[in-house]
Amino acid sequence: MRKQNPVTQSAESLARAAKEAAQDRGLPPVHLWNPPLSGDIDIRIARDGTWYHEGGEIRREALVRLFSSILKREEDAYFLVTPVEKWRITVEDAPFVTEDVEATGAGAAQVLRFTTQVGDQAEAGPDHPIRVTRDPETDEPTPYILIRSTLEARIDRKSFYRMIDLGDHHDGWFGVWSGGRFFAMIPSEELE
């Protein structure tokens, strides 16, 4: 019988723990789990939201969703956690990427609801703010939305274009309204 790599065994252990937590319906209370660091595991979330383990794409959507449910961020590091294990993983940009945005209402009463590649949904507003960064070399804007706790999703290009179509000018900025809050994206003067 071939002996399994301990880190591979850990990935299987994490998957079992996530599956057990998911049976309760809803997200596990990862914010309450603070075990000591178990080490690094070769799991990477690429900029496009694709998950990889030991260099190969994780193709089972159910497994990606399970792992995403036990994902935790502490400062600039990301971990898969259970009550007794904590494994550091690599995240190239944000752990989630939006796949769609749905708008209801108009103007200050507008609500934008985003859906991520793992099925999370968030309505932009005070609890789920949108922020926009600018690439220092190209000046290209990249928008993000807070999905849960300290975990963000990069807003995909088609959703960003949809936001621009729904945008408005307010206090010298071009941006979008959602949940009663205005999210500035680009200074209005840049659009003149």
C-alpha cells in the first residue's frame, strides 16, 4: 500500500471537515476557529478564481465550494481552517470573482446584487462595500466587493461594465448607488 503525502492527507481532512460543516446548512463559524498554524498546503486560487491543488486544477465544483466555506483571511494571508487545523494557501488576488451583477431600483434606491464563482451572493451597501484600486503602471481600475467577513471578490469585467452603465455622478465622482450608499469609482473630471 502506497503511503500518502501528509499534506495531501491534510487536504482530504480539510475536505471532510468542510463537508461536515456544510451539513449544518450555511457557512461554518470560521471566525471562531483559531487553531495553531498547521503549515502551508499547495492550494492556490488564481486571479481568475480557479482553484488549484499541487499544480492541478480542482475540477469538482462541490469541492471548491466546500473549501471556500472554510476560507479565512488574517491580515494579508489566507487559510483553510477547521476547529483543529489551519493551513496557509496562496491567493493571487482576491479569493472570489463575481460572475454576475443584478440591479433593481434606480438612483439612490438602486441595489446591486453580486454572485461569485462559488455561489456566494452579496448586495453592495454598508455591509458589503465596493472599492476600486488603480494599477500604478496602467492606471486601469480594478473593483472589488466585500463578500463575507474579510473576504473580497474581484468584480469581473462584464459586471464592471454593467456598473458603468448604471453609474451616476455624485460629489465630483462617477460611481454607482447601492443599498443607499454611493460607491465612487472614477473622478468625474477623468470622464470629461
